[in-house]
Amino acid sequence: MGPWMKTFIEGQERDKCDTLEAFATALKVALQKEMTETEKLCGSIIHLAGYVQDKSGSHPEFWFVKNVYGMDKVTGEYVDVRDTFQISEDFWNRDWDKNKLEELFQRGGFQLYINGFTPGRVSYLILHSVMNQFFFSVWKNPAWKFRPPRSLEESELLVRLYICIIVVLFRISDYGARFIGGVPQTYRIPAPTRT
């Protein structure tokens, strides 16, 4: 997937694909056309995120390209894998109003979208919950001078910490294949002005 995606992105640059929606649509079409039926049976989920311009300024968008149509509410396993792909924009058009994200962000909150191998994804969510309790307990003691992140760079440190812990779990597991491993790669995308 790595080399294929690099070639696909280069093709979108040449074709002057200039919006996240256009990129998501082109990716859906390419996956639908180029993946074999066997490859599609494994299920594919791809997240695309960034900022888009509108008449008021900019806002974040989060596009979801997938041929996985459901998730088991008990186990967290992906279910209903089909041979057709769909796209959706889940942040701005669904979660912004539904989850009152503006209010959440003003209080220092955040929104996460996690995909991947079920044990790693579910473990990450458990870790995130436990670590948040730990951090909030530490941060509420002003005498200790620890505090929540105040910048994108500081927030990235916490994300990298969580991912590194999950990588360690997989390195000391009994999985035969390396589902997760290597050095975590993070990319900071600063909010444009008037966001």
C-alpha cells in the first residue's frame, strides 16, 4: 500500500486535485477499480484530514474512505466488509454539531478518530482513558507545576507517547506478524488563521 499510495498522491498532485473531498473521491474510485476481490475482503479504512477554506475562513474536515460498513459493538471487530467503497466527511458535517465540538474545544477538549487492527485500536482507547485520568490527576495539583499541553507541539508529545506504548505492547506480544511497529510517524498541521 505504501508505494501505491505514494504514486496515487503524486498523480493527484499532477491532476491538480485541490480539495480533501476531491482527493477522497478519487481515492475511493481508484481503490474500487484497482483492488482485487481478495484484497477487498480484508477490509480497508483510510482517514484523510486537513483544513479547508470556506466563506468564513477555514475549518477542519475528516474524510473516511472505507469498504467496512460496521463495527461489532461488543468486540470492536470490523464487520460488514463489502466490495464497494464509500466516503464520508465525519468531523464538520456530522460530529461538529452533533457532539458540540466547539464547546468541547473551548474547554481544551479534542476529537479522536482511531482505526486499525482491533486489539491495537481497542488497547489505544483503553490506554487513552486511563492516561487521561492520570494526567488530569497530576495537572490539577498546581504545586507540582505540571500542566496540560498548550501548543500543537506539546499535544503531539502525548500522541506519540500513546502510540509508543501500543507499539511496545505489540513488540512483546505473541502475534506472528508485525501488525504495528517501527517508529511512530506524526504530522502536525497547524490551524490556519481564521479557523
